[in-house]
Amino acid sequence: MYSQHTVSELLTYLTVSQLTEQIRLSLEGSFPAVCVEGEISNCRPASSGHLYFSMKDSGAKIDAVMFKNRLRTLNFEPKDGMLLRVRGSLSVYAPRGTYSIVCEEMEIAGAGEILALLEKRKQKLAAEGLFDAEKKLPLPRFPAVVGVISSPTGAAVRDILNILTRRAAGIKIIILPAPVQGNEAAPLIAARIRQANQWKLADVLIVGRGGGSLEDLLPFSEEDVVRAAAESKIPVVSAVGHEIDWALCDFAADLRAPTPSAAAELVSENFVAVLDTVQKTAEDIFTAIQTRMERAKLLLKPFDPQDMEYRIRSILQPRLVRLDDAKEELIAAMSENTEGFKNRIELAAAVLEAGSPTAAMERGFSVVTDSTGKVVRNAGKVKKGDKLVIKPLKGKISAVAESTAED
């Protein structure tokens, strides 16, 4: 039996940190890379962008983490209950004495086989021309009826109804119910597309569902659904899953929308554009009318009664002054001319008066006429015994010439 002293001498004690470091070196060195398949649980996205979760099976559980720089490469959203395959390495977290898997890659279990199957099917259908761009139909500018092929109780239908009701009030919406996952989904989705075409139920069809795992979206990649979408005479908008999700019907449809909500927005885009145009035009017209009214008010402002009177006076006053001046000048000119004419008349009258026979007769002269009444101007023309008439200023005198002499 060893004494306490002897045991202490024989044993070497390690600190917790030293032991954990040895475990870390041993564990990480022995498992530089691991591939693990299991069910994801306790999924906890952190504010830092990293994803913490656990992987478990029927007998054990191990913690795992995927950092945000690797998380961005995923084409699906990890959720509790998914069966996943991860590739990474083991790491020991010394402060807690725990170990976990640091994931570098992640895929849904069986996703590799599914993706390979879908790629093979995609190449086959593409070779048949089902995805050709020249076969795509344009969406109607203003569809009167929109057909929605999806689960009537799903969130996708509610989103589509809400958006169409808000953006295109009055548009008619027909729900063509069909399951969106499971074995019965694909035949019913294809049948609904063909029924809508047979009975011409809508102007455009939205075919889709909300997000889900790769297996959940498989019905929309079934060959029958893809062919129905490609053959449709009604334009088809494929709206399967979220933005990162895809299905083969996306390639056969006339238009792919990243989400069901986006599909509703695309279908009603022209309604919103026209409404915006009408509203903008109405605003422009209102602004133009207001501008013209303000301009008219400014133009009419000077034409109030008082201002008009002032303006008329300012226009008339100079003309009235000019009229008065012209009148005065005319009167003065007429007076001057009249005075001149008066002087000339008086002068002419004086001249006429001076040359008048009556004036001469007033001075004592008389007019002598012969018996015929002709004025005698030359005594030589009178013979002795001729009767003469002498006309003084007043009265007349009859005479007989006794003798005549010239000069």
C-alpha cells in the first residue's frame, strides 16, 4: 500500500486547460475532416450571421456551427427537422469543454441524387424545345381574370390575393385548387393547367407555392407539369418557393417570378403603372391649371375699376391736352387768317368803292348817254341836235347837243 507521499510523487497533475488542450489536439488531429448525416434540431441563427444547431439520430447528438461566409453559399434555408449532410471538421471549444462540427458544406440528404435527376430531366426537356425563348407568350397588359393554381389554404394564395386586391382592385381571381407537395400534387397541377386552357378560365395563370425543401418542390419539376406549362395557350407565371428556390416549370413557364408575391406584382404591374400615370397626369393638369389661374390673376389684377380709371385717364389725358392745344392753335390760326381776309376785303372794298361810278357821281360827275342808252365817251361821236340824257347822282336830265368838240 502506497503512502500519500509516494502517490503524489508517482502522479503528474494537469490543469483543466492543459487537459482540454491535449484533448483538442488529439481530437482535431484525429478527425481533420468529417462527413455526417443527421436530423437538424435546435436551429439558432445568431445576430452575427452564424448558424448554430445540433445534429442528431436515434442514439446521439452533436453540436454544429456554420459561419456566415459559408452560410451564404446555401440554396436553401436550414430548418429544424431536416435530414442534412454536412462536411467539415471537429473543433473543441475550450471555455466550455465541448466539441462541435464546423460545417464547410451542407446539403439536404439525398439532394445530390435529386439534383442529378433534375439536371438529366432538364437536358431532356430542353432538347425537345420546351424551354425555347421564342415560344414564350407575353403577359396581357390588363388581365381581367387571373387564375391561381396552388393550395387554397397556403400562405402563397393569401399573399397573391392581398397584393392583387390592393394593386388591381376589380380584377377577377379564380383559385384552381391543387396540392403543392406529395405524390398527388404533380398530376393535379398539370390537370389544372390543362383545364384552365380547355375552358379558357383566365387571361394569365400563376402556378406556384411558398418555400420548402428540395423534396417539397419536386412536383413542380415533374415532366407532366413542365409539359403542361409549355403547352399552355394562356401565359403562365411560375412562382415556386423563395428567390433561391427553383423548379423545372420555371424554365417552361412564360415568366418566372422569385416568389408568389412577386408574381402577383408582375401580373398587376401595368395596372399600377397606369394608375401612377393617371395620378401624375392629374397632378400635372392641376398644377398647370393652377399656374395659369395665378398668371391670369396677375394679368387681371391691373384691371380693377380704380386702376382701369387711372389707366384710361393716363391714356386719355395726354390726348385731351393735345386736342386742346390743337383746338387753340386752330382757333388762333383761323382768327389770324380771318383778320387777314378781313383786311384784304376792306382794302378791296375801298378799291372797289374808289372805282365805283356812284362815288364819282357823288363827287359831281354825271353819265351822258345817247338816245339809245349808250354811254357817250367821245364827244366826236355826238352830232349837233342829238338827244342826250345826262344822269347825275340823282335823277336825269334830257338835253340836245348844240355843238360838239373833241378835246
